Amino acid sequence: MSFSKKMEELEMIVASIEKGPMPLEESLALFEKGIGLVRECRSYLAEAKVKINILSKECEVVPFTPDGDQEGDEE
């Protein structure tokens, strides 16, 4: 399941729990499923952060400055 689908499912779970009273067993099952989805999403985001850091280091991003000078340029 993709990150987006997991987030959608998590939002539906939260809405169901917030909607109103339901049997304890059902709310506990939804809560447990939601916690699992949160863990999976956090793991995905941590992996994405590592990939972004690696890619950023590989392309050596130079910050933009409005006057056209790049940091580190000497005139």
C-alpha cells in the first residue's frame, strides 16, 4: 500500500473513532490498526529523509540569493 493510501486509511480511522460511540472491541481494533499505519508512515518518511539527504549531498545544492551572487563566490 502506498504512503498516500495509508494516510487516507488513517484519516478514515480517525474520523470513525471521532464520529461517536462504538463498541469497545471495534474502537480498540481501529486504534490498533491506526497505530500500525502511523508506524509504517513514520518509517517511510524516515527512509525518504535519508534518500533526500543522500541526493542533496550528491548534487551539492547552492543557495539562491536575490542579487545573483552565490554563496562562496568571491569578486
